[in-house]
Amino acid sequence: MRALRDQAAEIESTVRASTRPPWLDTKTHPAAQAAGEGLGREQLKRLHEHLPLPDACRDLGQSCPSREAAAVADRSAGVEQAKEERPKAAKLRGEDITITILASRSLGEPQLKEIFALAAGSPRVRVAFRGVAKDEALAAFVRQIHGLLAGIQPVPEVVLDPRPFQAPLVDIAPVLIASGPDGELARVAGLADPQWLLARVFAGARGDLGVRGPVLAVSEPDLIAELKRRLAALDLAKLRERALARYWKQVRFETLPVAARARTRTIDPTITASADLLLADGTRLVRAGDTLNPLDRLPFTERLVVFDATDPRQVRSAVRLGREVGTRRVVYLATRLERRWEGLASVEDVLDAPVYLLTPEVRSRFALERVPAYVEAAGRLFRVAEVPPEGAP
């Protein structure tokens, strides 16, 4: 022990007597700083002269990667910087997402009621059916759905929309589809709870999430395809005949007696305002007590020829009354027609003009009493003339 103590004392004495190296100083020694600066300038020169990077690093007392590794590191740093600089995608909000539940009546009434209840409690959720059953009336489908919705509040949105079933083709139900501002986000089959899919979407799930429960085949055909099939099967010619037959059964004629002698009378169309007539902004257009004759503002340039188209004599009279007006436009009004389109067409061929039915309003407005007759303007009055038919005694 004494030998060791003496040796330690000798080492300490030697150290105290020797000069302290600069690198042990806490403050930078001028000589060391100068040496470092010189080494740095030399290294910078080497780099400018394209010396190998490992040599430069070695001269600096560092361990450097290869040039290829350094390039990869630079590229990685650039990618990370670009990621940081790239604007982040807007975070999805609940109001940005809609859920469509693809349903079918093949699921049965209990499950459909459950689906409707789930949709009623979730905003921005709708239930879609692909169509109605083959040859089923739309009213029958609506009645059944209304029955299933009874008692569910608030009433969910239920639609007939084959589009969600088309691309990609969906022929099973139930299927949940979540859509955002840019289109579909995710879908899952076998489940009907919108909240399940919403939670997965907010957790980052995207795309087809597979089949997570029991499914059944969609029983309804595509609505558009079914409508096309029904239209192709229609007998349009037969439908047209039925429509025409219904028209002639329902039409009402303004029948008038035959004029036995010529008679002419006038009608004054002047009206007296019983109260002020105001515009929407309160401006008074007509004062109470003011009189107005429509012929002062709107010229009546037509001749109305009124006749019974089932009477050949009156048809001949109508031809004459229409030809004698010169350039004035003639409007033919029939009090009666044969209850078939062929009869109307034959009369129009004779007159070389369309024939219309006399309406109750026109009959009352001009106080028509007998036919054949004509109506035309004469100054500020209407002239109504009754003319016995051609060949009348």
C-alpha cells in the first residue's frame, strides 16, 4: 500500500510540473482556434475541388455516410419538407357525410321497420329501394311503405332510386354507403346502423368494408329497366283509341236552336269599375266609377263563326260566312260535332281551317242564342248577327 501511495504522489507531482495542454481549457485557446479555422478553410477548399465527401469528413474528425447515402438523405428531407408544406386535407365533419341504406322488401317487414327507425334517428340518412315489383303499381308500393312508416317519428327519407344499386352493381341488402363531398367514402353489407359506418369513416376506414352480417337478394328489379319493359309492352294504338273514346263520352256541347230569320244586335263591352284597382306597389290603376271599353285598348280583328257542324246546311253557311270577310281572320266554333274524329276531320276539310268547340264562357259573353251566327267588332261595339242556314225555308 505504501508503494502505491508513493507512486500516486510521484504522478501528481509530475503533472503539476508539466505544461497544461490547450485542449483542456474551458476557454478557447488562440492557437487551437487558429488551428481549427485553418482546418475549416482547408476543408472548404477540398469541398470546392470536389474531393470525396468521406475524405472531407475525415479531415474534420467526423464519420460521414457515402455520397449515395447522403443524396438519399437529402431527398428524404425534401419529401418531409414537402409534406410539411403541403396543405392538409380538410377534416370531415358530420354534416359533410350522407348515408344511404340500400333496402329491399325481401328483408321482411320487421327488419324494414328497424331500418326506418335507425334512419329516422340519424340526420342526413336516406333509405333507397331499387324499384317496385314486376307489374306492381307504384301506388301499391307507396301504400305498403306508408304502412311500415306508421308510428315512426321523425319520418325518414325513403326514395325510389336505382342509381346507388348500379355502379358497382348491388343485388343484396342491406348495404350502407357513406358519401362525402368528393363521392363515396366507404360501404359495408349486412348492417343497417348508420352510426356504425360513420364511426368507421371518422376512424379513417375507406372503401369496401366487406359483408358484416346476413344479407338477402334484392327482390325488386331496376326501376328504369322495369319502366322501359312496361313501355315496350304497351299497345299505344289501343291506348290512343281508348283515350279518344273517353274524350267523346265526356265532351259537353253548347247546343243552340236554329235561326229562323236574320237578326242583328250589338253588345257594348264597356265596364264600370265598382272599386279602385291598385297595383302591387299601391299605385291606383283604375278609380272607382271609371269606365273602360276593351276595344279601345285591344282591337278585335277576328270574326267568330258559330254553327252546328252536324247540320250540312249550317256547314255551307259557315263556309260562306268565312269567305266573305276578306283578310279578317276567321275562327270557327261548333255547337255540336259527330262523336268521332272522322266527323271533325271531314268538317275541317270542307272549311279548310281548324274547328273548335263553343265554350260556355264565349256563349255567355256574346249572348249567343241561335245558329248559324257570327260575331265581329263594329267600332266600340260587338255586332252579333244570326243568319238562317243555307236552304232554310
